[in-house]
Amino acid sequence: MQSSDWYYCLDHHTVEPYEGCRSASRLGPYRTLDDAWAALTRVAERNQAWDHDPRFTDDDAEAADDESDQDRPQWGPFGG
């Protein structure tokens, strides 16, 4: 890793260098301190965009899947 990479720590709500908390507890890497501090804002913006993206709205597909599954034999690890 580059020493100029920064991470946003979800445990401590702060920005830290690579030699910080474990990777599972942080977001990044980001190239600048400012980008790392804006991590949660970017996450919220991306989640909002995905929640309202018609490509990822599967309400109609879910109803169609329910109907088509009725004729499909059920598979399971025990032959059921």
C-alpha cells in the first residue's frame, strides 16, 4: 500500500493511515484526507442512487419469479 492512502475508521469515526484499525472496520483507501473524511457522505449518496435506480428495482420481477417457481421442481440437499 502507498503511505499516502487514507481510510475512514467506522469504529472510531476518524480518518487514519494504512497502519490503523483492521480492514473490516474501515472504508477506503482514499487518496486524500478530505476524500476519507467524506466517505460516509459518499456512501449515503451512492445508496440513495442505487435505491432509486430503475435497473435495480425488482418489484415486478419478484412477482413474476413467484409465479414461475410454482411449476419448477423444488431442489434441496435431501432430494426434496
